[in-house]
Amino acid sequence: MAKKFFGTDGIRGLANHDRMAPQNVLKLGMAAGRYFLRENGRRHSVVIGKDTRLSGYMIEPALVAGFTSVGMDVQLFGPMPTPAVAAMTRSLRADLGVMITASHNKFYDNGLKLFGPNGQKLSDEAEAEIEKMMHEDFGEGLTRGEKLGRAKRYNLGQARYIEIVKATFPRRIDLSGLRIVIDCANGAAYKIAPQTLWELGAKEIIAIGVSPDGTNINKDCGSTCTEALSAAVLENNADVGIALDGDADRLIMCDEKGKIIDGDQLLALMAYGWKQTMRLSKPGIVATVMSNLGLERYLQGEDLDLIRTNVGDRHVAARMRNDGYNVGGEQSGHLLMTDFATTGDGLIAALQVLAEIIRKDKPASEVLDLFDPVPQILKNVRHNGQNPLEFSSVQSAIKDAQNDLGDAGRILVRASGTEPLIRVMVEGDDSALVNNITNNLAGFIENSI
């Protein structure tokens, strides 16, 4: 059956509505619990973390009820980054990890990201099976009496994760020479990220986006709204700025001049740096169809391959595992380094970038500017639920636009897997042509709805 609940990155939607209504979250907990139960004579467990959204207080108990009803014990972390949940799932030998988050979305959305016992996001097949089980009669799956699961708070999660992150930083260097701005998006890493930088010896830490109130996650801050980061770097004469998103699995940076550095430039830096130190497992990296053509050309000049996948760090991670690459990511800032983590980790990625800056002993502006991006424009068109890409007229318009662009660039039009949006991306060497094609194509799609 086609998946209706799971999208490109778990389950996401308007909190207290449709797929994120408590009754559906309860069913998800029951189904996922049953899917991961193993008859091996031991208690089964799930770990649950969340970001700082108000709706987390509603969703967390619904999950707990679902898991305990089928006999799984639950350990609750409270606010924790998504990659921390992935790491702790494996570290605590849990059967399943769940993160309650809608990542970079506004506070009124929420979602669920699921990790298997290996700390990796679930496969399409696993998600489809769990979704199928959500529609089954649960009478046979419920347990009773002493077999019911128990729930408790696990208070050591943040401290343990900080040690995991610190262990990825090279031991022969520290951050003592750096004044760092860290923007935590009023999200899951608002305590962990500044504390980690302090413990690694940063000269000064200017922390912003660290006052969550349940409704201000990602609001005018974080990796999707970087004006605050840039302003803080300039105001405080900082050496570098770091911006995380609401669940801290993506990273955007800022140099000392206030220039924003996206995931493509960070991927270029890691590819070049790891090639020089012979840490690349293969001569190349994995990225998505959204990565800039400039990155591809830069890597070609360094005799490195760029392997492209569909959008979503889950697809990047799967390709990395299957083909043996150890560096990959997305332009949006999901950076995966499988030597250190099983999923995208904004804080670990930031430390690896800081290590490269320290090794080169140059300003961030010289280290983080490796290639000139090809002009690229991304426009979002919101729709009412019916995918306009299913219209033949829209498909014809896309084909005509590609013919107009010719071999001078790329056009990518896709439906978002997390929001009711059509994303129109056009890139090419002629900025005026790129801008014209983007506006015309996005306008045509909008008028077709």
C-alpha cells in the first residue's frame, strides 16, 4: 500500500490534526512497538526525545500509551537533538528511538522521526509495514497485567550525548582561540550546543535562540532564518557563527564578515579537507539533486565524484551505506559523517568545520569559500492538497522550460515531502535567464491550482 503518514523524513503535519492527532500518534506507537518487539526473553524498550514545541506535551503521552500498551518500556529524554536520539538508541540498546519534532517547521506543526536499533532511520519497507499495522485490529497486539510497559525519565541523556559529541573533535586542538556565536533556534539543542562549545574551550560563546517558550522555535532564528546569526557575529566581532535548526540535525554557518555559508560550501570543505588527510573512504561524496552545480564542478576539479540522490538525508545516508562513502549531505545543511554518526548531526558537523578552520589558521571567510555557486533560485508554491504535478499542463510547462534553458543548467520541480508545497528550482550560468524561467514556471503552477 502507498504510504499516507510517512513522508520524506518521518511523519509531519499540523499538530492535533489529521496524522498528528493524538489518536493517530497512539496508533503509531502501538504499531511501531509491535513491529520492533522480539521474542527473546527480555524486556523491550523505546527511547523518546522531543524538541521544544508546545504540542510535544500532547504527543509524548500519546506515544507512551501506545508503546506501553503493547509491552514496551519507555525512557523519556525530554528536549534532545534528533541525532542524540539516534545515538542513544544504539548506546542504550533500545529496540526503537523516536524523536518528536517538525524540524525546521513553525511551532504549530509537529512530527515523528523513527530510528531502528542501529540508530538509522527506518527503510521505506519498514515504514510501509508500520503504517499497514496502524490500520489493523489491535485486539491481538495488546498486552495485560505484568507485561504492560513502564515509562520513566532518563536524566543522563544530555550529559552522555555531550561526551559522544566531544569525542569526535580532534584531541590535539581546542577552541580556545575562537569567539563563536551559536544560534540554537530556540530548539532541542538550546542547552547542549553552548555547553559543548564551552567544554571544548571556546574563548567566548555568544548564545542566541536559547530561550524556548513552546511557540518560538525557528521563529526569526536558526538555520532557516540566518539574519540574527549574521547580525550577532558582526555585533560581537566573532570569528564564526553556527546556526542549528529546531531539532539540531542541520547546520548553516557564518564567517566573520557576516556571510552565510550553506551546506554545499561545507560539503566542499569537508571533501577537500578529508581528502588531504586521507580520511575519505572513497574519492567522492554523496549529495542530493538540490546541490549546486558549482559544487559538482569544484569536486571534479579535485578529482572527486558527486553522487546525487533524491532529497532527504535518509536517502543520502542509504546511498552512503550502500556504496561505502563516509561524507555526504544536503545544501540545506544536513551533513552526514558516518565515521561519527548514523544520521545528520548539526553539532558534530560544526565541530568538524571548526577543526578545519583551526588547522588552516586562517579567517573563516578564507576557509569557507571554496567555489562560486552557479546562479540558483528556489521558489515554493503552496497548494491545497492536490498535487499540481499530476496535471499534464504543468508537466508540459516544465518540459518547455527545460527546452528554453537547454544545456546551460538544470530544472528540478518536486513536491515537498513535509509541507503542501511544490518546490521549483532552476540553476544555470545565465542569472537573468534563470530568474525569468523560475518566475514564469512558478507562476504557471500557482495559476493552475
